[in-house]
Amino acid sequence: MKIKYLLSVIAIVAVTKNSFAQYSQDVIRFSGGQIGSTARIKAIGNAGTAIGGDLSSISGNPAGLGFFTRSELSITPEYNATKVKATYFGQTATDTKNSGNINHAAFLVYNQLTKPRGADKTKGWLSVNYGAAYNRTNDFYENIHYNGLNTGNSINNYYANQANSFGVGDNTLAGFAYGQNLIDLYGAANPTYQSNTVGSVNQESFTSRTGGQSAVDFSLGANYSNKLYIGLGLSFSNLRYNSSSTFYEDGTASILETAGAVNRAYSSAYSQDQVTRGTGFAARLGLIYKPVESVRLGATFTSPTFYNVDDTYSEGLATNITNNGSYTDGPQSYTLNYNFRTPLKLAGGAAVFIKQFGFISGDVEYVDYSSAHISSNEDFNANGDNTDIKNIYKSAVNARVGAEARLSSMFLLRGGYGVQGDFRKNNGSDIKTASGGIGLRFGSYYVDATYTHVTGNQTILPYEIGSGSPSVLLNRTTDNGYLTLGYRF
């Protein structure tokens, strides 16, 4: 027996935020990425912790500033081409997105310390250099498209679960679905909300994302006896993230009409939009030590970044039912201001220089993503999201290696490889980066060009209904080009 009740339940906005917005996913998303750097450091796989003498040190290991003996400035634009191949119920679809940005721009001022007449100018504190840089740390530009025939369930099952958990109040997703005849109350004794879908459904989704994270860094580095180099940096971060998605479903639903339940064809569209803006602050401490002239050992400690974020999330639902009518509800918006901190980072590296012919460099970095934390406030209880962070995510080790060969006084050849460890306990993979580049030197001027190829995959759930939740395999490929123009003076 099928019965339908008209309910008027006022939902608590905070409850709907917790169930729909999933802030834990955003915090981890905003905790990833890599520092912006010059094309030279990009080419050696970003393995620059122990190198020194490159403007990337302003945003990486600030101790590297101690190696400079001249002032310097550079700018590094980038071009990105991202491709996402999505597989859903055996169907494969591919979408692409291209973008261009400034990845790094920096200047450094060389400041030699004055020594008394007759003092050994190779001993003691020799210089304290300082610089500033803009660096882009994360890029969110991508398009995702997938489609397939789902024979096991419908997104209406998700709406029904929301209704059973939170009711069908005004201006809620479950309320939209109930009013649009996608779900109903079933059962006489203990009625529960269930999907009205009958049989299989065709599903399709489109998502477009833009935005990124960047930072303005201020650093200084000191040189002691050309042996020990120490540095300190402060980083002021900016966050912009925009996401717009629509999930379409076509199928047949059992609709209660005057004459009884009738099967009708329907098409529904569930839209979600998110706009997130934030600012953050972090500090960085680094050192480089040369046990012998040809070997450099480096280490960097980066504090958590403490963010304050303004988030606006909206959702709407539209349905057309053959011979029954068209319905549109929303968009309903939810806004929240909250604070969170990213994990701290510990990095160590070594570089071996082979006289004037070049060097080999390697880095290892440790990041515990499960230590990210969201702060509760009077509008938001973050306990559930913090529990999700600890249960879903884990620590990761990032490894990078690279080399530079000086083929002549003006031409350099570089290559590198990096692995960013998977930070998900399930449904993810390592992110692998292969890189190569060249460098040209013209007196005080230099030009560096680099190409990187980045690959990784992830499994996502379009909607969650327990063990039967459908899944999408996303294979991401990004090809990047970087060009650094620099000047020493």
C-alpha cells in the first residue's frame, strides 16, 4: 500500500549544512598542492630543499637565501592543460580545461655584512639576505563529465535517506524532492520515505571548477662561514574556490494521482554551487648545512596554515514529469564563516654537486592530513567533520628527485620525478610528476623553460546511500608549461 502525507517540518539550517556541505572534504582539498617555484626548480621535480641560491627558496627553504651573492628578480608564468577521464557504469567520458597564471614572481636583496678591517671575510656571519615572492600553491581548474545507466538505484534514494534523517521541511533538498513527487512515504504501520523510481535510470553529471590558492611570502636567510645557512619565512595565503555542478537523471517514477499510482517518465536536475574565499597565515623555518663543499643537507619546518574562510553553498532541484507537470525549487543558499588549520609539513633533502658540471638532488616531505582541524563556532559544530578527517584521511610521504647538467657555460639540461603520497585511506592514488627543462644564461640575464606531466586517479561517489552507492573513477592528467625570466644585479 502506498500513502502520501503532506508534512510541514521546519529543518534546522545547521543540520542541513552538516549533511550537504561536507566541509571536511574542502579542508583536505585546501591542504594539498605544492609551493610555486621557478622553472628551474620545477624541472628538477621540485627537489629544492637543499639547493639554495634560487628564488624559489623564498617560498621553500628560506635558508637558501644565504647562498646569494647578488640581488636578483624573476617572474614565472605557467600554462596548464587538465584532462579528466571519468568512468561510470562502464561508460567513459573525457573533459578538459585550460588555464594560465603566474606561478611565481620574486625579488631578493643581497646584504653583505660589514667586517672589521683585517678580519677573515670567510668566517662568521657573512650576509643576511631578504626577499619577497608571490607563489601559486594550488590550482582547482578542471571540468568533470560522466554518464551511465544505473540499474541498481537512483539519486531519489539519496533524497529519501535525507528525508528519513532530517524530515521534509521547507527549503530543504528532501522537501524539494517530496514536493516534486520523486519520493513518498511508504508503509501503513511504520511509514518511511522511499524513492518513487521504477527500474533503471540514466544519469549524467557536469562539474566545472575554477580558482586556486596563492601566497605572498617574506623571507630572510643568513650565511655563516659558507658552511651553515639558516632562514625564516612568513607566508600570507589567499584562497579562491568555485564549483558548479548539475546531476541529471532520467527514468520512470510511480506517481500517486487521482486514479491511483501511475508510472510516468521523469527528468530531474540537481544543481549545486559553491563559492569559497579565505585568507591564511603560516611560518617557515629552514637550514642548510655543508659538511663538505660538494654536499648540502637541508631541512624545512612549515607550520600549519591558519585559515579564516567564508563559504556560500547553494542547491536546487528541478523536475519534469510527463503528463504531470514541471517543478523548480531553489536555489537555497547556506553561508558560513569558519576557521581551520592545515597540517604542518616537515621536509628534508640532500644535494650532491659534481664540480661545475651540475648536481643531483632529492627531497622527502612528511604531511599528516588527519591532523587538519576545523574549529566549531556558534553557527557550526565541526565535530562530525573532524571525525571524518581522522577516519578518511592519513599521513603521506612526498618524495622528489632531480638533476641538473651544465652542458656549456650558457646551456643547462634538467630532469626530475616526484611522487605525492596518497592521503586517502581508500579511493585514491599517489600523484606522480615527471618533469624536464632547459636553462639559458646570458650574463646577468637568464631564461628557464620547463614541462611537467602530472597523473593521478580518484574514486568519487555522486551520492551516498550506503554500500550501494555508485562510484566514478576519475583519471586526471595535467600538462604544465613554465617559463622563468630572471635578472641578477
